[in-house]
Amino acid sequence: MASISLQGVTKKFGNGFQALHGVSVDFAPGSLTAIIGPSGAGKSTMLRMINGLELPTSGEVKVADRVVNRLNLREVRGDVGIIFQHYNLVSRLSVMTNVLTGRLKYRSWVGSMLYLFRKNDMDHAFQALDRVGLLDRAWDRADKLSGGQQQRVGIARALAQQPRVLLADEPVASLDPVTSEEIMQLLREICDRDGITVIVNLHQVDLAKRFASRVIGLNAGQIVFDGSPNELDQRTFDQIYHTKKEADDEQQPAPLLAHA
Amino acid sequence: MNNSLPLCWPTRNGLPSIAVVIAFVIVGGLLTWAAPIAEIDPLRLVASIPRLLSFLGNILVMPDIEYLTELLRKMIETIEMTLIATSIALAISLPLGFLAAKNTSPHPVVFHVTRSLLSFMRALPELVWALVFVSAVGLGPLPGVMALSFVTVGFMGKFFAESIEVVDAKPIEGVEAHGAGWLQVRTYAYLPQAMPDFIGSTLYILDHNLRAAAILGLVGAGGIGYDMVMAMRLFDYDRILGIALAIYLIVTLLDRLSGHFRGRVI
């Protein structure tokens, strides 16, 4: 089982924006954790680091006792599947081929240059598509599917690679409430049945409360809340979504009211 | 109804932006300055109308029927040269395109070297390269094919590289994030996304190459060009008309076919 650990992780981008300020956190194997917080709090950066899509400026990210660095990206990514807000499918390829890209880490470059896969890759892809209920759309072009279906293809692609960790970067931010519910249920089931460690970035606090066994609140690149969903009350909610601007406003509310 | 209201541009003061005015003045000035250098002289054009008409009168004759079989043979040779040259160029340009695109090149040095190589290849027109290759390998379609492929790689490689540079980055991240290797990301994320542009460029280049192949015979590099030039020099208007019609026919046919094909793929 893959445990994940972040130790004093900071991230400063080229434009000078510091997304994370010394974050340290561990994720237990086989758990479902939701990360919530205002936009720009560093949720995506933190998640993407676990897949090596961003590398820390300082501190270290460990996935299954392997410190993520520039050289072992492929190995780490082999263990860590990820789904995205905008699905990030290759729209001109068939659903099947998109799912099969999750198998590329098992294939040598010679065969895959010619779009050749092995029989067992196809089996895994079919299983994954069956799991997300899209077997009948396997041969359609990915961009012919609805948003919710495309997200399920994204999940199937991640499942096809047989990951030990599944990251989801705002997976339901572009979806309607009913579809969001289905996607979250699917993630919960993947966590429970396969023992895959799932980490989800969410904007919907109610979804986090209902589906996660642990909630982490991020604000301005720091962890401000870490606990079980039922510990989330109005006070902690305010703490998490408290922005600096609001803090300034609170200090001098009188003039604003006077104008109103 | 509102026609009586004053017209204005969508700017702060309703006047055209100063940058646009300056651009127009500069371009207009350049053109007036350049026209005499390029011998753009309306009077001369008007004066030459009778001569133009007499030439057109000469060309409107019955095409040379006896020449038809030879014409057909030469046209097929021209088309074959085009297809072979474009295919060879396609096979070479595809990898070069990936090396010459900023986002897929393995190293900035490789990027710059490939880009320079491509500009060198298309620096001179096909005809000049054909001359070079004719002196190297002798007369016939072979130097023609070599020259065509050479220049086509220069253009195609650049077109491909530019198509690769504008693909959407999100699907690339999607494929990359699942542990795909360097070549795999290029095969599964960049290539399919750039494919419509690739097909468009290739069809355009095919069209261009057919017309280029039609004049390579001028320097003895095969195709219909030699006959065309000879007919011009000997004032064989019946032949020229036949050749012109044949080229027009093939180019139009190719255009229709490629349009149809494009519609199906994209």
C-alpha cells in the first residue's frame, strides 16, 4: 500500500507567486481525503506535486517511500493516477485509445509508436470502462461524450493503469449536481473496493463532508484545518475560507456601512 | 431608421485609433514609393492591351490532338513525381517537425539547428535545387523528385512544427500524468491533436508541388515542363493550350478530392 507524505513542502512559481508555505501532511493508505479551500489556496499545486506535475521548491514529497524528483517521474506516475477538472482527454482519439493511454507505462516505445497494445491491455481497458459504465461508448470519439461521461473516461484511464493512488483535481467543478454525485460515489467505491488511496480537491463542502473520511482545509498555502468531516462547523468553515481581504474589511466595517 | 445618427468607431472618442491611422499612412507611403521600382505604370498597361489580346487570340485554337498521348504520358509522369516527392518529404518532415517545435524539441540547441536547416532547405526555389541535382545525377525525373522533396521538407517541417506548437496543453498533461514516456506522449497526445493541421498542410503542399513539378522540366528535371517551354519557344499555341488545360484539370481535380477528404477527416 502506498502511503504519501509531504515534508515541509514549499512551492514558489516563476512569477514569484508562492503557492505553498511549508506544508507537512501524511495520507494513510486506502483512505479518501478531501482538500478544500478558496481558489488560489494551493490545493491544485499540492495535489499535482504528488504526481510530479509540479516539483517542490523546497521540502520533499514521498510516494510509497520514493522521494519524487525529476528522474523518477515515470515510476512515480506509474503508481499515481490523476483525473482533472477539464478531463484532459485527447479529444480526437477514441474512448478506448484514451483509456489505453493509461497502459502506456507497461508498453515499450516501439510498439506504442504504431498504436499497438497487448491483449491484456485491452482487457484492463474494457474492465475499467465497464466499471465506469461506458462499455457501449468504447469506440466513439472522446469529444462526442458529455462532460460527465468524459470525466468517467478519465477515471477509466486512471484505473487502467492500476494505480495505488488516485488524485482528483476538482473532478466535479464543471459538472451538474447529479453527475457530481455519481462521480463522487465512483471515487468512494474505488477507494473502498480496491483500497486505492484517493485524494480529492473540492469546492463543494457538502460533497467533502459526505464522501470523505478526512478533510484538509487549505488557505493561502497553509493547512488551517485537518480533521474528520463532522468536525467541520461554521467556525472552521470561516477559518478555511477566510480571505485576507475580508480580514481587512472586518477591521473597519464602519465606513463601509456609513456609505451604504 | 437610425441612419441619421452620426457614425463612430468603438473607441473612447469615436475616432479611429492613432495606431491604425499611422499604420495606414506608412503602408500607403511604402506602396507609392515602391510602385515605380516595380514598374507599376498604368499607362504602359493600357498601351499593352492590344498585344495581350493578340496573344490570347493566338492561344484560342484547336488543341493539338496528335500530341494527346504524349501529353497524357508527361502528365502522369508529373503527377507521379509530385506524389513520390511529397511522400518522401512527409516521412522526413514528421520527425523533423517534432524537433523543430518549441514544445516538443528535446533541447533548445536541437530546436535552433533544425529550424535553421529547414529555412536553408526552402531558401531557394525548386527550380534552382533542380539545377543543382541535374548537374549531380543527370537529366530526368529523379533530380526533379530530389529537388521537390528537398524544398518540401523545408516547408512541411516548418508547417508541422507550427501546428505542434499550438496544440492544447491539457490533454498532454493528461497523457503525461499516467506515466507515458517521451515518445509515447508525442505519439498519443501531440500527434492526434496536430493531425487536422498536418492533413491540411499536406494537401496544400500536394497542390503546390503539382504546379512546381509542372515547371521543373524547364531545367530538364522531368515532367510536363520541358514540353511546355519548348512549345512556348516554338509558338506552338495548340500545344500550350492543351498543356495548360491539362494542368488546370488536374489541379482542379486534386483540389476537389482534397476538399472532400479534408471534410471527412476533420
